[in-house]
Amino acid sequence: MNMKIKGKVIKFGNNIDTDVILPGKYLILVDPYELAKHALESLDPAFPEKAKKGVILVGGKNFGCGSSREQAPLALKYTGVKCVLAESFARIFFRNAINIGLPVIECKGISDAVETGDELSVDFEAGKIENISRGKSFQANKLPPLILEILSDGGLIENLRRRINKK
Amino acid sequence: MNITEKILAKASGKKTVHPREIVDANVDMVMVHDLTGPLAVEAFKKIGVQKVWDNQKVVVILDHQVPAESVKAAELHKTMRQFAKDQKLRIYDVGRGGICHQVMPEKGHVVPGTVIVGADSHTCTYGAFGAFATGIGSTEAAAVFATGKIWLKVPEAIKVNVTGQFQKYVTPKDLILSIIGRMGVDGAIYKSAEFTGPTIKSMSMAGRMTLCNMAVEMGAKNGIVEPDETTRKFLEGRTSKALPNFESLKSDKDAVYERTMQFDVSSMEPQVACPSSVDNVKPVSEVGNVPIEQAFIGSCTNGRIEDLRLAAQVLKGERVKDTVRTLVIPASQEVYRQALNEGLMEIFTDAGAMVCGSACGPCLGGHIGLLAAGEVCVSTSNRNFIGRMGSTQASVYLASPATVAASAVTGKITDPRKLEAKA
């Protein structure tokens, strides 16, 4: 996986829960592209269309709280979300996102410092976020080496396959 | 060390562990259900190992879309049955189990002092038995299938010390709602919530399970209670596994906590979590006039026999209001059978409530009892998020089985103590 990305922001508030990211009634869908059609539809029915070209999602506190459904980060990833930045994450969502190869970084102050439409560049290894539109940069919480390794392999399954084959 | 640290140290082969340390823990039990299992199976097949690491330690429970309400759900169930057959796993199919978090302890898969992970956020329920239990996603469950291990960050712990005796019709559900109301939905994020104090010591396993079940609703990684004689009694005859010495599962006197919170339940009144956040908690007297269209008694939070007895106590000799549809869902086949034996089903049906088969039901808005736009449901379940139980324009209020039953009778959110006073 590319450890540096650029993209435009779509911003949401605090406590974006996984029922809002992907309602329970869609959990019987298996195809991730089908899931993606419903990502965040209860907050913004046009979100899947807006995210199509690749966006950086910015959230407030406790992003991804609630259910352990991995279909929530999957739906975001297949909608076109390149990464999620938030003040804090619910822990299961955080792990799920990393495990399916969707980068997530905690960055204090990010939700006040960016607006929807801003262009950001994110360096996952350095934990550096630059708001190109406003000429400001931030230092996020650096991801531990264990997580960076999973991300650079593209997810936990790819990481595990590589480790098992190495043995 | 506190109890969570002791369990994680043992599971990772260490003498001591410290908060924020990352450990590689051996897993004692992993559970998946019908909505998280299929993705785990798909991921497992990609890893390239043929067999799960230990087929005695993987449990499959069908409970969310049960019985299958659509061809798609039927296909998911078929996938899980085939996987269980191929891997020789214990599977609890339709009519043989019930809600995963009730079935796991009932069937003896939860042992104090062990590490249990489950592809469901309410896996933290098993902390009630003094196990370290936490929710994971499907891919992570697949990795556990293959390796039997998981990396975990040792959580900082919050001690929740509870004193006092509950008033009649005030329950552990009211306590946990009150705790979440004070902590906030991200108040315990990444942390361990350890429930302790005289009120917890005298609490039933059902009550402890309700507390630990909702620990995740304040962001906690796990909820936990020290195991004792109440725990031992529950497990007797349910598990063939040797129980550890409970003395080794007590938090040390010098154990470190990030903070300690005190709660006295003596003067606590029934609590209600109003839409659309679990921390939007008010005492029932401050909720105001809220007419309801649906009342739901069940779920992994409050579908146990103790909960049904409480609801039946309120509903006995009453009729639910004409404008309200009331759903009662026992958490497991065992609870269902017990409720039948005790005559509770008669009380529910006489009252005009519909009793459904043991499953997750309307809690997650995937199966039965969904809500239309503008409708209001008062529920004993655990989440009231926008769209949780159906339409995004519906509202969900969370309360105890007593409050939900009383509300079903009057047609609006009601203090169960007031209903009794009237009668």
C-alpha cells in the first residue's frame, strides 16, 4: 500500500456510529461494492457519489462507535474513502479498518482545523498531515510499527500470509 | 495488578503487564455469528491454512437473522453450517441456542480468567464471569482461527464502585444507563471498566451480565467483575472445564486505576436513554410525555429469565395498550423453556404481547419488529442510534424490562413504580 496519500476532505461530527455508517439491514449483503452504495446514507444519501473519486474522511471524537461490523469500514473503503482521520476512534472500528487495509489515524485538533473540500496530504509513517488548502500541518499520533506493517502489506490477511510463508 | 492485567499477563506468558503495553495473547475461545462469521470464513480461506488452530475453541452461533428472513440470510447460514462441518466446530443452529452472549456462558464456553474474543461488540458481556472478553471484527476472528493468538494493548482501568440497595423496579440496567450517562459514550474509550463494591457482590449473574454487556457503549474495551460464589453457582453443571482459583482473579490492593467512580443506587430512580445516543440519559421522571408505538423486551442486554420475570410481574393481569405492539424475546432456548415452565408466557400472551423465538430480533433492525418513520420504541436493548431499529426517522428509548413493560401498558414511557401505585 502507498504510505502517502492526497485527497479532498469530507467532514463529519462526533460519535459517528457504525449503524449510521452502515445500517444493520444491509449486513446480509456480501459484495463490498453493494455495501458501499449505502455508506453513511442516513447522514447524507449522496455520500457514496461524493466519495467516488477518492476522499479523506474526517471525524470528531469516538469515530466508528457501536457494533463490531467490519462491513462499516469495508463500505467506506469501497466507496472511495482513502483514509479516516479523527480526534479518537472506537477501538473495534480502529482495528477493523487497519485489518482491511483502510488507514486510520488519530489526530487531536483535526476536526477544527479542516473543512469539507480542503485538500490534505497524509504521510502514514511520519504521522504527518498537511492541509494544503490552508497551508497548515499537524503531527498526528504515530502508528506503532506493528500497525504500519499490517497497513503496508494491505491488511491483516496479507500480513499473515506473508508471515506464515516466511516461516 | 488489577484483574484484567492479571488475565492478560497469564495469557501472554508474562509475570506482569502494564497499561498501554502491547501483548501477544493466547486466545481461549473465539465466537462468530451469522452476520460476522461469513466474512471471517472468507478471510480465513485466503490465509492459506487448512484447519483452525483448535476446533474445540471456535464456536459458531446463528442468532442475528434467525430464522432466515431472506434468501441472502439463508445463504449466510448455509456458509456457516458448512464451515462448522468442515472444521468440526460446535455450532448452535436455529432452535438449539439463542443469542450468542447468552448461549456462550449457558453452554459453559465462558470460564473465569480466560481470554475470549468474539466477532460481536457485546462480547464484553462475559466479563461478568471474570473473563477478559472483547469484541473484534471478522478479519481479526479469521486470524485467530488460524493462529490462536491476538495482539492486545493492555487497557488502563476505571474502577466503578457501586454501593446501596436498589429500590423495587430499579435494576442493573438503570445503573449501567446512569453510569454511561455520567461517563459519556466515549468516556471509557480503549479502557477497562471494573465493576466492584457491595452492590455488585450481591448482584445476580444476570445483572452483572447487563452491566458488562453495555460497557462497550461507553467505549470500554472490556467490562469485568471478580468471580465469586455467585459465579461458581451459575457455572456448576454447565462447564466441564476446571475452574481456576478465584483468589488469583482478584485485583491487588495496590492495583492501579486511571480513576475511581462512585455510584450509590439507594435513591436511584429508573433511567431512560433518550434518542439518539446511549449517554442521553435521564431519570424517568424527567423524560416527559412520550407516547410509544412499540415496546421490546429482550436482547443480549435484557432477555434473561430474571428480566422476563420482572416484565411479567408488571404485566400480570394487565393488557398492553391497543396502540402498542409488544415483543418479548427470550435470550435463549433455555430461557424460553424456563419462562414456559414458570407460566410467564401465559402472562405475556394474555397481556397481548407477542412472544418470538430466541434471537437478536429488532435490536439491530435487521430482522423482525422494525420501525416505520415517526414511530417510537421503548426497548430493553443496548443502542438507540439513528436508524438502529429501522427507519432513520424512528426513535428508540432504552430502559429496563420493568420500565418497558409499564410503558407497554400505559402507551407512553412510564415509571413502573407509578403503575404499581395506581393498581
